[in-house]
Amino acid sequence: MKTALALRHIDFEDLGTLEPLLRERSFEVRYLDPAVEDLSQVDAIASDLVVVLGGPIGAFDDALYPFVADELHFMEQRLASGRPLLGICLGAQWIARLLGAAVVPMGFKEIGFGPLTLTDDGLDSVLAPLAGVPVLHWHGDRFDPPPRSRLLARTERCAEQAYAVGDPVLGLQFHLEVDVGRMERWLVGHCCDLAQAGIDPRTVRAEAKRHGAALAEAARRTIGTWLDWNNL
């Protein structure tokens, strides 16, 4: 059986709609919480797939949260192996940082559902099914595209939304994985973000209901194709 290891930093920011897809493709899915579990005892190369999920801390909060150093070391080993690595939101920022790109605050938060604008490279990539499909945005930092990467997507508020480094490494600033059936957990768990940004949770709830089915199908096609390209 193939194995997928997901590094999860907050309970409700999980694999969402991607977990059933992985199980259908004969993956054994395991979650690990780097804040309380010892990553130094985990082989970064052994899993067929590693996914680094999102979280509310910053990409350079090493001094505030000591576990970050261990997680970055784990990710560095994974990158060096050339084996498939998917970073979502914070995960994508950490990959960009490890590859030498800048990660900086935007000065505002991009929160809510909205479509991506795919670059020419993006239209010719696994992200093609996401063209015109609103995805969930929930971040206040942004990354520069890492060296030797291809920029795949942007939005009006954030010019860098996705990148790929070859086929094995995919970084997504947005959340294509969100299961809108559990959207209420996001709205409660990130209520302070919504309040600070002046966003009514009823707006995001309505957007989730409107776009959830299309996003789930597009996410399935996107990640399914990416797994195929990596022989998974």
C-alpha cells in the first residue's frame, strides 16, 4: 500500500476532499502534528507522498514556535530526496523559504472564495481544471516564486498563488482541499481573522455553499493528475 503523510498544524485544516481521493488510490493516510509529535523520529523520505498543510502561524515564526525548526529540517530532507511534496498555504510558504524565496506580509488578509488567473504555465499544468473555479483564500502572507520554479496562478490581490518545481514539488497558496461540508469549523476556528478583516462569516458561508461542489470536483482532477504525473 502507498503511504501519504500529512503534516497538520490545526485540527480542522486537514486534507479535506483530498483524503477520500488518496484512499481511493490505495494510499494509507497518516496525520502528524509537528507541534507535539517528534519529527526527528520520522523518515522524511519513506512516505510516497508528503503534504504540508496550512496553519495560522507565520513562515518565519521559528523563535516563537520552536517546532518550526524541526519541521523545516524534515521538509529540507524531503526536498533533497526529489520525492513528491505538496505544500498548501503555510506549507507552500515554507517550501518557498527553503528554496531561497522571500515570504513577506501582504499588509492585509485575502479571505474568501475567488477564482484564480492561471498563467500560461498554469494553463499547461495540473492546475488547468481550476480555471474559472473559485477556490478558498485564507492568508495574510505571500511568497516570491522560488528559483527554477514555474509560476502557475495569481489573483488580483496576490500575484503569486501557485508554483511548481518540476513535477514533484507543488506549492499552493490557496485552499483547494477545503471540504465545505465542514466549513463551519473554519469560520469558528478563524473567527478572529474574519473580525479583524471585517468579513461577515455569513458571506463566506454562502460562498462555500455556492462553489463547494465545483471546487471539490476541480480539486479531485487537479491532484489526481498531479499524482499521475508522479506515478502515484
